[in-house]
Amino acid sequence: MASESFRARLARDPRYYDPQDFERDGDNGRFGHIDGTKIGQMWPSRRELSEAGVHIPRKAGISGGPHTGSSSVVVSGAYRDDIDYGDVLYYTGAGGRDEDDMYGGPAEQSKDQDFHHPHNHALRASFERNRPVRVIRAVIHGGGKMYRYDGLYDVKSADLVKGESGYAICRFKLVRRKDQGDGGQ
């Protein structure tokens, strides 16, 4: 729990993290498809995904700011409450956990999430403003993890619900926009 407050302090410290990242339109000013990027395209790392402008944060699963909305999310299986049906995705918001465990795996939920977290606020803003969100999925491909762009989704709901752990989670229902092709899903 102390690590969550430490992380929040670091996020506000301009020596470690640019505070404007929470205010930019989706971190790179772009909502919707990124020119030159095709649905089904894959990247071997979060760094390359970031450099391509598809999802800027190298660790956070939600990109964007609370005033403009979220431009993209990465579905990586980090939260056990995520439910992925392909065209419909129930995405768990950010926060409510201590740091990842010492072996690099995700830590268990240890407290409630809320919409005050800047990333959850950003995704809720996309719901309220009807802004499209790029969905990127972590997939196993050729024996390793890759990041695949799966197209634009609309956020259809943003709710605070009780998660499997017993703690409150921010749950977002995302629905894939029609007429995008299957993109190799």
C-alpha cells in the first residue's frame, strides 16, 4: 500500500515523469487509427509500440489524460477481472495493487480502485465524450510475447463494481467498432 502512494508521488515529480503526460490528448494528441498502422500489426516490445505512437506508456495499460480521454489500452492479462470476448472486452482499470511481485508477475488486488486515478479518469472521459480507444493485446506469437493492434473500440460503460478479490474495481465495457475487418484476431 505504501508503494502505491510512492508511485503517485513519483508520477507528480517532473524529474521522473512529465506531468503533461496526464493532460495530453492520448499522450500523443491522436485519437483513432495511427497513420501507417494496420489492424493486426504486431510489435515485439512495449518500447517499439510506444515509438510507433500506438500506445505511448511503456508500462501503464491505459494511455491518456483525465481531461481529454484515453487514446489506447493494452490488454495483457495483468488483472484477473478482465474478460475478453474479442469484439467485447471488460477491462479492469488501474491501481488498487501494490507493486508487481518480485518475480515480475502482477501483484494481487490489495485495495479499492476509484475514478480519481488519472488513468481510470481518462478512460471514463472517453466513455463520456464518446472517443474511440485503440485496443492492443499482448499475444504469444512465435514463442514470444508480441503486442497486436486490434482496432478501435468504444467505451460503452464505466462502472465501479466489486471484483473477484472483494475490492472495488473500475470496470469498462469496450465494444469493437464495426467495419474494421478482423485484423487477424
